[in-house]
Amino acid sequence: MVWVGVGNPTNKTNKQPKMSDAAAVTIIVVLAGVLGLLFAALYAYHTSLISLKGGNGRDSPSDKLLVQEDGLGAKSVLEKVSEISDAISQGANAFLFREYRFMAWFILGFDVIIVLFIGLGTHNWKSAVITALSFTTGSVTSIVSGYIGMKIAVYANSRTAVQAQHGMAPAFTTAFKAAAVMGFALISVGILVLLILLNVVRQFYPNIMEADKNSLTSEDTKRMFEAIAGYGLGGSSIALFGRVGGGIYTKAADVGADLCGKLEFDIPEDDPRNPAVIADNVGDNVGDVAGMGSDLFGSFAEATCAAMVIAADSPVANGLSGTWAHLTFPLTITASGILVCIVTSLLATHLQPATDQASIEPVLKKQLIVSTVLMTPTIYALCAGILPHTFSVSGHHDVKAWHIFICISFGLWSGLLIGIMTEYYTSHSYTPVREVSSAARTGAATVIIYGLALGYKSVIVPAFAMAATIFVSFELAGMFGIAMAALGILSTMAIGLTVDAYGPICDNAGGIAEMAGMGEDIRDRTDALDAAGNTTAAIGKGFAIGSAALVSLALFGGFVTIIKSRTNNQVLETVDILQPFQFAGLLVGAMIPYWFSAMTMKSVGMAALAMVEEVRHQFSTNPNILHGTEPPNYARCVGISTDASLREMIPPGALVMITPLITGYLFGVEALAGVLAGALVSGVQMAISASNTGGAWDNAKKYIEAGQLGDDIGKGSNEHHAAVIGDTVGDPLKDTSGPALNIVMKLMAIISLVFAAAMPTHAGGYIGQLFHLKRSTE
């Protein structure tokens, strides 16, 4: 039964019933999740209707555009498209299955660590086992999320290329619908699994939402939601390996193909004579699609868990921990976002689809703007209908429901602002990228200088936007307000994922069109889709980085909340950087993103070197490959990328996961607080700069290829070669190190939160105990 405004009208306390029945929240979440899955299934069905098989042996009028330069008919071209698509699919499956086998062993091993560390540290073996169960559930859901994205992308890229024969609108709609399958399926699966997990785990805590004797809070409630946080840890752990492994894979192939193919042998991008071309297209799917899917799933899971952990520490009587609907309120934000995004997506697929090159970017930008506008009143309705009028949380004793609306709205609109600024700095429709293109007239050095300057400058507005959001949210509702702001920026995640996945699908479609030798008109259309896709992919990365910064701070707040609760506010009441352990941790934490980036960049460099040597070897030992009379050995290049990525993803992953455990246990929670703060502040700046620099170099190259600098300045010109060098340098920045840094921030924070209940609270940790260190207040 749902109550709305029932009770004493003068009662403004937590006890006003309103829409606080748990059934109401469950209905909202289940309805949105099921509708999201049905919507994804419908778009997947639409994509499946596009056939890659030829007709009755005769070419229809619309098939004439498919004819190859060598005179083969449309049916032969379609067969070649199908073969290329199968090769990409097989390569992606082979890599992911090997990666997932490693992840399966990792999940089992980390389950043991969780149970032992938390069980021995808290002597609460029930919570330790449930945390491991939550971790496994989050890990498996993250794997499924990434795999769904990869499968639909591989399935749709060839169909997007084929639909380009009918015009820009059919190709755009195909790519957009396929990307929407990933966006809606991922978030729907994630929210439904979390709801099921919450209701299952709830059965093991009979005293949940009941205040303990001589206490305002419920210990069972706190323990339960701390255990549920393992769900976010699982999602982010898998995302890290997916991002790093997939990023190394795709950029080893991409850099190797560019260095050897375009610069040494002057063959076009995605030319079928290049042995690394299949590996390059496989990489777009396992890195940009599967990696991004796992990344944003992790953000959703972590932000939701952080908000619930903080809410669970509020008073039962006049806080949020006494009512199930209030505790699970964060789920309704994401659920309502699914419904809003379904409505918004219809603009791009039915009402105002892109019909020409000039309309592609505006249509995609409108998705972000409209979803944000529609989400704003939806958030207000949720806050007014579910939350109490006034309550206590995060040490704030007079928090109003409209305060939470402001917090969520600040996050929502700051996310849009970050996306718009990312577009401004990475799209060749605007001055910054065009300046980088013009710099190519004087060589590669000036291209790199201009690109680096652009990346640094692009940090300014996002930093101010996040600073304003954090300040306002904390002033209104403490750390709970920041967690709500993080959920605000993620509330339209279904559209954010759709816009991001659109990019790699179109990139692959262009590659397939080139490899299959489709007609020039088709390649012009896929190039236009691809150019817009580069910008949307950059917007998606900006969206992910901005959300990661707020999620990391929310998780940091959850970590501090647990430590303060354990020590009765005696430890980490404030994080004082004038204290030695905090300041030392701050310096170390700020260094971690640099160390991590160095490892991933070098890994790409080593793998790319091996790829270049393999391509050179094939060209030198078999000249017929360059003549186009014999096919290259694609499988060997796929094998190089696969082996390198699986081997090289382990050290960076270990660095991120071990650092908070070593710091927290050996040097204490104060030092760990400094590490988390340093990694957050340093990592978010590096991530934005790296991603936007790489995106700008890529689109500067495409601007030159489109002949925008002059009819005599295009592919093969000196200016183009200079831009290709910039793009090659930027590839690991925008697709490996940059996107992975947001997971570094989140993963270190969620590990700290999950293990906070078991970490020593003595000054200096176990090292401090050994040397009998004391705090200045002791």
C-alpha cells in the first residue's frame, strides 16, 4: 500500500508516512528494470532484421553503392562483410573468454581474502561471507554487462555499414539502436540484480532498522549495508581489468597498424592489406565497449552502495535507517532515469534522427540535454514523494527533502556541463581542435604541443563544476549529499552509455566498409558517422570521469563514516593534512595515478613495438600482401594483442588493489585517508586531460582527412602525417591510461570502504603499534 500525505499535517518528522512503503520502491525499480530490458530486446530485434545475406543473386538498385572497385557485385560484397564481421567476433570472443578465465580465478582468490581479512578483523564471519557473496555477484554482473555490450557492438557494426547504402539516417539509427541495447540492458540488469541481492541479504539481519539499546542507530543495518558494498567492489574490480586489458589490446593494435601501415607503407587506415587491421577492430569492441560498460556499471554500483552505507549510519528515529524505502531510495533515482532515457531515445530513433553529416552531433548532444531536462522534475517528485520532510544524516540534523533534490540536480547538471565542455574540446566543429589541425602545417611537434595545451585547458571548467557540486552538496547534506550528487550525474547513464557505445560501433562500421571495398559514397557516410563517434566517445569518457570523481568522494565519505562509527568519532573526525600521516599519504596518493599511467603507457608501447615488428615481418617476407594478391596473417596480430594485454594488465591492477590494503593495515586509516584524497585530486585532472588530448588529436587528423585545411591538404600529405603522429601518441592516452584512471580512484576508495571495519584504528596501523606511536590528542 502506498501512502501519500497521510497523517498529521503538522508532523514534519521522519515518521510522516508519505510514500515510504517499501513496496512502492520495489515497484518503481522492478517496473523500470523490466521495461529497460524489454526496450533493449526490442532494439536488438530491430538490429537482427538487417540481413548480411545477398538477395536472389541480382543486385537491387540500392545495392549498386556496394559494388567494389574491382567490380564484384553486391552479393559478393555482403559475403565479404559477413566474413570480416565473423573474424572480428571470433577475435573478440577469444580475448574475452581468456580474460574472463583469469577473472574467474581472481574472483575466487579475492573472495578468500575478503573472508579472511574481514572475518579475522571483525570476528563477524557472517558479514565476511556476505561481503564475499556481494563481491562475487557484482563481479559476475560486471562481466555480463561488458559481454552484452561487446556482443551487440560486434553484431551491429557490419549492419551499420550495410545500412549506409540506404543513406545516413538508416545507418545512424542502426548504430544508435544497437548502442541503446547496451545502455538499457546494462543498467537494467545492474539495478535488478542489486535489488534481489538486497532482499536476499536482508533475511540474514533480523534486527535491521531497529535501534540498538542505548544507541540511536542500528548495528545490524550498518553491518548489512557495509556487506552489500562488496557488490560495488566486484563491479569496479572487473572494470579495472576490462579497461586496462581491453585498452592495451586495442591500442597495441591501433598504434602498430598506424605506425607501420599509414606512416611507413602509406596505406589507408583499415586497409585489408594491413595484418593488424582485424586486431584493431577487435580492440574497439573489447576496450571501448566492454570496458566502458563494466566501468559505468561499477560507478552505478559504488555510488548506490556508498549512499546506502552513509544512510544506514543515520539515526533510526529521525534519520533514514528506520525505513526500508529511505534506505533504498538511491535505487529509485537510477530506476526513474531508465524511464526518462527511454522517452529521450525516441527523439533520435523516431522523431528527429540524423539525416546528414551536419545533424549527427546535434542529435546526439540533444540526447544529453533532453534527458537532463526531463530528469530534473522527476528527481523532485521522487524526493518529495519518498523522503521525509526533515531528517538527520551525515552529522547534519536538519536536512530537508528539497536539499537532496538540490544535491542530485547539481550532480545531474554538472555532468551535462562536463559533457558539453568535452565536446567543445574534442570536436572539429569548434576552434580548439581546428587550431590543432592548423598546427600540423609546421609538423608533428606543434601538433603535440597544441594538443597537450588543449588537454590541460580542458580541465578548468569540469574542475569548477565538480568543486561547486561538492561544496553545495556537502553544505546541505554532508557526505550523503555528495553520494546523491554522484547518483545525479549517473541518473541518465542509459543515454550516456548509448552515446558512448555509438562511437566504437561507427568506427568498426567504417573499418568494415574500407576492408570490404564498399562504394565511395558508403565510406563517406561511415567516415562522417565515425567522426561524430569519436566526439561522442570522448563525451562518454568525460561523463565517466566526472561521475568517478563524485563516486570516489562518496566512497571516501563512506569509509570515514565507518571509521568514525567504530571509534565513536575519535578517529578521522576530520582529515587534517597538517598531521604527518595524512600529509604523507596525500603525497603518495597523488603519485599513484602517475605510476599507474606509466605502467599502462609502457605496456601499450611494448605491445605496439611487437605489433610493428610482426607487420614489417609479414610485408617483408611476403610482398604479395602489399600487392593485394594474398591475405595477411591476421591471427598472429590478434594473438600478439591478446597475449600482451592479458600479461600486462596484472601489474597495474595489483598496484591499485594492494595500495589501500597495505596503507590501511600497515600505516593506519589516517594515512589511507590521505592516499585516497591525493589519488582523487590528482587522478581526475590527469584523466580529463589525457582523454581530451587524445580525442582532440584524433579529430584533428580526421579534419585534415576531410580536406578542411585545403583541397591539396588531405590523406597522404605532410600535414596528415604530422596529425597521424599526434593521433598515435594520443591513442593510449584517450583509450588506455585516461579512461582507466577513473577506475583507479573508485577502486581504491571502495576497497577502503569494504575493509574499513577490519582495519586497525591504532595510530600508524600495525607499524604504529610496533613502535608504540600515539596521536597528538592521545
